[in-house]
Amino acid sequence: MVDIKKIKAPKERRYGSPCYHEVQAFLNCLKTNDYDDSKCRGEIQAMTRCSDALLAKAKENKGRHKVTTNYHLQRLAQAVLNKKK
């Protein structure tokens, strides 16, 4: 029998990691400037803008609940286990 806790929904990565390019640009800037972050102001601002946009989007979608496949699988497993008892 499958343990309910081990059922996981596959992770969807349609659009890639958020702010990936901004973080990479910042890390590259740090490396080329001997880890002096004062020389990477533009990259820091780009990362801040990206993270602020993500937070704004999360707040916008806060009221909408996204039901996942994992949720339905767990409900189905519970129903099956309860019928056996």
C-alpha cells in the first residue's frame, strides 16, 4: 500500500525559476568585482524589482485557492482507507 505522505504532485516549471537571470547577473557581478557588492548596484536593483513584482503578484492571487493534484489524491486515499475500516 502507498503511504499517503509519500504522494507528491510533480513540480511544474513552465516558466523557469523566478528572478533566475537577475540572481545570476548579481552573482556574476560579485565574482568579477572580488565580492564587492557596492559595484553591483544595478544588479541589486534588478533583483529587488523582480522580487517586488513576485510579491505583488502573490498578493494579487491571495484570494484564489489553487487545488492541486496532490490534494485530490490525498482525499481519494483517505476515502479508500475509511471504507476499509
